[in-house]
Amino acid sequence: MRLFMITKTMSKAISGVILFTLIAKILGFLREVTLSYYFGATGISDAYLISQTIPGTLFQFVGTGLTTCFIPIYYKLLNQDGKNKANYFTNAIITLVLSFSTAIILLIWIITPTIVKLFAMGFNGDTLYYACQFTRIGVLSLYFSTFIYVYNSYLQANNIFTPTAFAAIPNSIFIILSIILGSFFNIWILSIGSTLAVGVQLLFLLYPIHKLRFHFQFNFNWKDDSVRKFFYLLGPVIIGVSVNELNTLVDRTIASQISVGGISSLTYANSLIMLIQGGIVQPIATVCYPKITHYISIRDSKSAKNIVEQTLNFTFALLIPLTLGLIVYKYIIVDSLFGRGAFDQKAIHMTANALFFYSFGIIFVGIREILSRFYYSHSNTIIPVRNAILGVINIIFNIVFSRFWGISGLALATSLSAWITAMLLWWGCDKHLKSGGLSIDIRDLLKVFFASLISIVIPAWFILDIYVSNVIKLLMAIPLSIIIYFVLGVFFRIQLFKIAYGMIIRRK
């Protein structure tokens, strides 16, 4: 019964995080649309986009490491030495990252043209000038980003999730307003407003941080054992992020040699996969990670493993119908979202085929994200990174598959690589973790599969042949499939829907 209550609590947190994350993703899309509407494809828009890319790229490695490595050490200190020691460690990490951010800012300010040229070799004249000035302004956002990353991790470690997801919404709204005001009044509002938008995002985290009675104080004691442990865990994570960036670079390089528009088709198809990963997989992993880490820190490996197994079942129940939906409606989805203007039928078919093959990897990306955090909760960053390095076999798959299937082969290579790395992490749990191997509820998984298949195929049977636009078909299919899946989920007594149904009944 206690385990069921934990899962029910997790489901509420996951639902809130997914909702706010999806809203933020939609606003992010509207932000790009607004930029294209007011500034088009011009030197100004290019300069602005590069100025936003540079700080994010340089800080990504530290940001990913913070999210991954902070929570296990925080929990260990909290349980063994108390909250004061955990807060002492938190202040040391903030001070450390602020110092790193200062070094990055000074470096970029000193050699701005060189940095910009590294990211955009073709810039010159006014475009280069604006890119340099925008970058000098935009890089100041790293000070806000430092607190955002650490505070997000701190709140998650204290089982507070929705503020971190919600805070991205005012950020996007503020940027949209900055773009509009910049186009009407002064172009510098565009860059200054986007920098201040990160500060606005931080403001929405200050109240929950204050409620936890955390107060920032500079702490330069970087020789502390906990800080050294943080560095030990951080190194492998940075290597793993670098490998992922290398795979992306190779994908685009090969795509550029296969077909005109190949990079765009691959990027558009992958953006839909990233929407699912960022809007569903990441929130699930975000919520389960602190809970798993808590049980590991108090040496309750059985509860930690049970949380992972139930989270995987939860993930399967969401990703399997999405996978089938993308496979069946691939052409309609791509045509509805991108099929206008210069995006012709050739581009639609190429993107839809890439989406088809990307779809087969969605479930395994979910497994990989959750299991990676299972390892991280054990303070084991070596195995996931070793696994990520093994993922460079994606490059071999890219070369081989692209010769037979072109752009689709690159998407298939990515999915196959996700399958291999996810399974290796799964099989390695028994060998590398004290919690032991994992098992899943096969009966629940089969119920999910059949419910998903029926909910996707039956609407498609009627809708695909109706003579209406693809947008209307998609708007008809989505709610109908959701209703059928929910009804079947309750009828089959799928674990996820038992929890959801119980929550609905109690609210009445």
C-alpha cells in the first residue's frame, strides 16, 4: 500500500510537470514564429540566434552536470550530516559555478569576434557587429542561469517540481514581448529583454527557495570532500554530453551530403521526437530521480528498485501509444505542422519517413533516461558515460544505413543506437548496482500495447479516408484516440489508469 501511495504522488507531480513543460514548449515554438514574423530570415535574426546559442552551448556541460551530480551528494549530506551541511555544500556549488560563469563571460568579452566566428564562420559586416554586441549582452544571462540550475536541483531534491517547470513559461512570454518591442522601438531591446527574461525565470524560483529557508552565502571552500566528490561525478557526465553532441554533428554532416534539404528534414523530424523527450520523458525522469536517490541514500535499495520499475511501467504506458501514433499518422503530422510555403511534397515525404524511423527509438530513449538516473543515484556516472561513448556506434550505423535508406537510414541508426545503449544499461543493473537487476510487469505491458494498438488503429481506420484537410484529421484523431485509450486503460486495469481513475473519483 505504501508503494502505491508513492506512485500516486509521483503521478501527480509528473502530471503537473508535463503540463507546464508542454505549455513552455508551445510558447517556445511561438517565440520562434514571432521572431520570424518581425525579423524574418535576416542578418539581425541570425545575429540574435547565434548570440542566444553561444552562452547556452558553453554552459550546457556544466548545467547537465549540475542536474545530474548535485542531487545524490545533497541527499547523502542531508541524511548523514543534516540540512546545514547540505546547504553548506549548495552554497559552495553556487559559488563555484558563479566563478566559472565569470571566467566564461570575461573570455567571451575579450575575444567576442573569435567566438562568434567559431559558431558562424560566414558572418561579416553588420551581421558580425550585431552578433558580437548581442553576444556580449546575452552572455550575462549566465549569472541568472547559475542560480536557476542549482535552485532547480535543490527544489527537486526537496520534492518540489512544478515551480521549476512553470518558471520557463514567463521566460518565453518575456522574450516574445522583447522581440515585439525590439521591432517597434529599439533593436537592442531584443537582446537586453532576452537576457532579462532569464532573470524573470529566476524570480519564480525565489519564493519556493525562501520557503525552504535556504539563503545564499558565498562559500569558497572547494577543498571540501563533498565538492571533490561533485567534481569526480561531473567529469564523466561532461564526456557523455560531448559524445551526444558529436553524434548530432555527424548526423547533420552526413545528411548534408545525401540530399538538398536533408539537414532540415532530419532536424524537423527530430524536433518532434525532442518534443516528446523534453515534454514527457524528461519530466518523468526529473520526478523519479530524487525519490530514487533518497532511497539509495538511506540504503533502501528495494524501494529504489520498485520506484524505477513502476516508473518504467508508467513511461511505457505513455510512450507506446505515442510511438504507434507517430508511425500511423507520420505523414498527416508532418504535413499539418510543416506542409506550407516552400515545404513541398518531397520535403514532407522525406521528413515523414525520418519521423517513422525515429519513432522506433522513443521507448528506448525513455528507458535510457530513467536508467541513467538510476545509476547516478548510486553515484555511478562511469557506466552511463561508458555506455554513451559506446553510442558512437551510431556513427558506423549512420554511414552504413545512409547508403541504403538515405535520410531515413540516419534516423534508423539513431533509434538502433538508443535500443542498444538502453538494453546495456538494463542488463548492467544486476552487475554494477547494489539494487540488483530490474523486472517489469509483462502483463501490464501487454495490456498497454493492445490498448494502444486499438486506440490508434480504430480511429485511423475511419479518419484517414475522410476527404478533409490533414489538420482536421489530426484534430479528430487525437482526442478520439485519447478517449479510447483511457477507457481501455481503465477496463484492462492498467496500473497508470488505476491511479488516474482513483484520483478523478476522489476529487468528485
